Amino acid sequence: MILIKSDDEIELIRNSNLLLGKLHGELAKHLKPGIKTIELDKLAYEFIMDHGGKPSFLNYRGYPNTLCISVNDVVIHGIPGDYVIKEGDLVSIDCGIILEGYHSDSAFSYAVGEVSPQVWELMKRTKEALYKGIEQAKPGNRVGDIGYAIEHYVTQFGFSVVREMTGHGVGRYLHEDPAIPNYGRRGQGKRLKAGMTIAIEPMITMGSHKIYIEKDGWTVRTVDGKPAAHYEHSIAITKKGPEILSTFKYIYQAINENPNISSP
């Protein structure tokens, strides 16, 4: 069932996303070669709790951590641990927060040090595809319009769309209806209505779209070992069109101050 939100609820979801944006900015300040992914996870947990929130991901369906940190060929759901970030890594950080009972969700991909031109292009086109999808999130359109816009954009550059993993409704719960695939046909799928709040999150690979899940039951990797990028915004569909509730502002500020990371 699709949950339509009131204006007051949308403001609460926006507030949750604002805190999440500030967390992403704090993580970006600390992302550098030599740091373990579990250290970033601990920082995130403490930040969220210190600001009156709760991690959305922690213990969700048994997930053991606050963050998903996906490196290089890991598409999503990378579990933080003893992995040490190194020069040349492509690192995607995904997180959600519960604040005043409402969930936020966003993700961002970073180049740590120098990456190849091909990886940079992958990151650039994935982030651009996110906004192509958001443009289609308006009343009267359908879910397929979002997916078509994303897929049509990235495939012209030779990249592939992961098909098994999708965006989703978000707000009262971390995952709500409808699913928001990053592929589709125009004019097909659930109709979009004002008051819907959804997370749009292109997960794009440099090679094959095929993936596999590791024995931990969470970590999703590309079958060919080629890298993947992941960017995500939570948005509200309003009568005037899409409104982005999450923010990358604090990430960009941190990138300007942190010489170890960059993003298109």
C-alpha cells in the first residue's frame, strides 16, 4: 500500500533528511586512505544518537551496522569492518536515520585519491542519472517514467543498471511501496501522486548488470568484478513537481575541505 503523507509529515521527513545530510558531511570529513570502514560506522552511530535520532539500518532485517559502505565492485549493502580504505577506491556510503518517528535515506559515492577516467565517468553519469530520474517524479507520471529516464541516460555511455535492487517509498517506514526500479518503460507502473515520498537511487555498473550476494547475506557485488556507483536522494512528490528532501550540501562543503576525496 502506498502511503500518502501530509504536509506536516513531509516536514518531519525533511528534518530527518537534514540531519542525515549533516551526518554525510561529517563522514566525508573523515574519509581518507588508512581509515577502517568500521571506524566510519562508529562515528555515524555516535553522531546519530548524539543528535536525538536512531539509525534506520541497524538491526533492520538483521543488518548489523549503521552504515552501508560499498567499495569498488560492491554495489550496495557493504558491511563495515576491518577493510582499510586505500588510494584509488570508489566508496559509496548509504545511511538512513529515524528522527521523530520518520525515516530518511540517501547515498553518495566518493573517489578516494586518484581514480581512473572510466571510474570518474561512471560516478558522473550515475549522479546525473539520479537527477534525470527525479525530474520525472511528478504527479500523473508513472514509476516507469523514472526508471526509463535513468536507464536511457546511463546506457548511452555504455554503463549498466542493476535490476534486482531498486529505490522505494520512504518516510513512516524505511522501505515502503512502491518499488522504484532504475529501468522501465515510459507510461508504465504505479501512478505517481502528490504526497508520495520516495527514495530514488541509481545503482550503476561499469560492466555487466549481473550481481551476486555474498555468504553474509548482504554484500552485493558485480559478477565481473567491475566497479559500481550509487547516489540517492529522498524526495517528495508535490503538486508543483518533485522536491528533494535530502541534501548533499554538507558533503560538498566537506569535499572542498578534504583533499583526500572528490566526486563529480
